[in-house]
Amino acid sequence: MSNQQTRNDPPFYCNMSALDQDQRKRHDILTRNLLAKHVEIEELADGYGLRFPNDRSLFTALSEWATLEQLCCPFLTLTIESQHDQGPIWLRVSGRDGVKDFLRAELGI
């Protein structure tokens, strides 16, 4: 058992009812649009990082997506990083044991 997981951790699952119909539609649109714009996927020890070009509207869309994603998948740790000197934007999605396999299946990696 890893140090991120304890015996009391519940199994993770997406709670689709956490989003209302409009939020679900918006989440689906954002997911499709954002995944198409990533330029690199980096494997992390506990998840994946996706690199995006530096763009203010893209950063805003990633922030909106992360807010919705956290509602339905609260077991994920989501980090958005805008790098200095107009560098890329990184979205890192991680979590406890098993999350990486879940992400691989969800992202089609």
C-alpha cells in the first residue's frame, strides 16, 4: 500500500450526478476542445501532465474544466501551471494508487 493510500480510502468513481445537465454539456465540450489542443503528455509517478500552448483563453477554459472535473471526480488532484516568460501551460492530473490506470483509460493513452 502506498503512502498516498490508506486502508480507509474509498474506491474512486466519477459521480456523474454531481453535475447538472448544463454543467455536464459544458464539461463534455471543454473536454473535447481541450484534449485536442494539448501538445504533449508527460507521464508522472501518480498521473499525467498535459502541456498546452500559452494562451489566456485556454488557461481560462482549463480552469473552468478543472472546476467541473473536481465536482464529479473529487479523488483527482488537479494543478494548472502557467510558466514564466510566456512558457507553456501545464495541466497535471494525479491522485492515489489506481488513478493513473483510470486516467490512461479515460484519456485513451
